Amino acid sequence: MGFMAPKERKHLSADALFGFVRSLFANVPDDRSDDTAMPLTDVLMAGFAMFSLKCPSLLDFDKQRAEGNLKTIYRIARAPCDSYMRERLDPVAPESLRPLFKGVFRQLQRGKALEEMVFLQGCYLLALDGTGYFSSTTIHCPSCLEKHHRDGSITYSHQMLGAALIHPDRREVIPLMPEPIIKHDGSEKNDCERNAAKRFIAKLRHDHPHLGFIITEDGLSSNAPHIETLHDYGCHYILGVKEGDHAYLFEQVQVAEEEGRVTHYARYDRAAGIEHHFRFVHDMPRNESRSDVRVNFIEYWEVSPDKVQHFSWVTDFRVNTSNVYKLIRPSSGVVPCFERYGRNSVANGCCGSACERFFSRMLWSRCDSCSKPSCMV
């Protein structure tokens, strides 16, 4: 169920939000301002409408162009065909869409629609994850990442670091401006998720300097440089760890266990027939080479009649028996993973508004720089 705006919050109605998005689209620079065939604002609104209407493809949207909804609901005088939409949208710089993310976020704040998304200690839970949205062995551009195979072939791709505010008790997600993972001008080296995360956190703090965030990510992010970045920008974190990838950390936890410094806790859901078992310990070294970076460790087992699930995390929160279950909920099997919160929830229409679906899918489904039809999903 999406955000239900009370009648007095007229600026959160569909008509108001659609009009607000259109006004922000009007500020996106148009490199083809001499093209009088169709304003870029209408083309951008057509992209918005495509995902708002849950069209599975541009071709499917092309079949709906004759319907009156585009004009009456989205205020599109004349909708572009699929090839013209690709042609006009491919050159649009992703960064020019940042004001739209910020603008809609501010509207939701103004209407107090985000209050129920607060997760812990006044902070929002922000899920980050890398994902690919374009791959080809033939089509490529200077910004494409390159993977060289043993047989001499090359796979070209674009990736991005996606971000969304989530809450384990709510189906809505609020996508924030993602960070592209691409080769940058003049660079011969591939970009990576770690560098993208560093750029993203800096921009996040610039866009939202006063908001409290709890960053939740998978085990790839549980490294000392990233944790230091989160500390530097005043972000809390709950990051996944795996014994195979973080052997030294788990060895130190076992040492703490033998020394009696580990706390064990269990709770039982008799109605569901599930047992929840925890152990946690504070002030653990993240790894052997960076023992100065200290974290708090949580391990969790969910025991049901037919299976046992096992998860573990590091966090900067002080853990106790009162908050441990809440801390693990966003990242364990208790709630869906980021894939559902992000891409799948967008595809299935679980997001709170058409604005959120459009912003997420538009950035996930287009290639930033390659002006090729195949780059559109």
C-alpha cells in the first residue's frame, strides 16, 4: 500500500506530484533546444508515464500512446515514439536529475510522509547495493566498464550504486539519487563500488546535511576504508559479514567467546514455531591490518522446523538484548533483501508513488552515455 496522503496535504496528491515533477523536468538542460519537434520536458514526462503505468518495455508504452491518459494525467501534449524517446533521453546527464530526487524528497518531508520511515534513534535506514543495468560484447562507449576474458573477448557494462530508504514494517521505499559506476573522463581504470560509495556518501551529506542515516549493505562493504568514510560523514551502519570473507574478525570473536566476553540471547515465537538465537560482542578489530577500526559484532540464527538460517553483521551501535532483534531486522531473513526493496519492488509496483517508481527505474534501466537503442531495457 502506498503513501495515503490526507486531504489537507494536497501537495502530496498524484496531480500535485505529477505537476511538481513536470516543473522540475522543465529545468533539465536540453542540448537540442533547437529541436522543435517535441520539448524535452514532454519526453521526460513520457518516461515518467511509462514506468508509472508499469509498461514492461518501450514498445509496450508505444502502443499506449494513443490513449488519453498521457494528456489528461501526465499533461503530455504529444508522446514520443520509442525510438525518439531513446534518442532524446540517452544524452541527458544523470546528474541533471538530482534536483528531482531532492525536490520530491522535500515534498514528502513537508507533508510529514517520511515520519513513519524513521527506524531507530531518529535515523532513516538507507540500503545501498551495486547493480548492473547494461551489458554487451559489442556496444560500448568511453564510460563503459571493461571485463577482459581469457579468450580475448571483452564485456562492456554500466553499473550503479542504488540507494533507497527502507523500513522493515513498511512496503514503501524512497529511492535516492544513485551513483553511476562507470569509467570517468580521462581514466583508463574501471570504477568500482567502493569508490562509488565514497562519492555517494559525500553527495548524500551535501543533499541532506541534517538527516540521520543508518547505512545497511552486504559483506562487500564491510571494509575499513568504507567504515571510516561512514564515520567521517556521521552515518551509522549495519553491514553484513561472512566468515569466509572476514576470517580474522570471526577468529577474534571466538577468542572473545573463550574469554567469556560474548553475550548470548534467545527469543521464541511459539505461534510461528521459530527460535531466534543471538550472540554479540563489542569492540572487535575489523581486520588484522587495521585493528584501529573497531566494530560491534552480531551473529544470528533463525531456527524453524524445516531449516536454519544464519547471518552476521558489524555495526557501530552499542548492542544489548533490548535492541539486538531490531538491529538485525533490516538485513536478515526477517525482512526482504535490498533486491526486493529496490529493483523488484519497483517492478512490481510496491513503491509508495509513481514518482519513486520512475526515478528508480529510469536510472536503473538506461545507459548513461551509450546512445544506442539496445541500452534501453
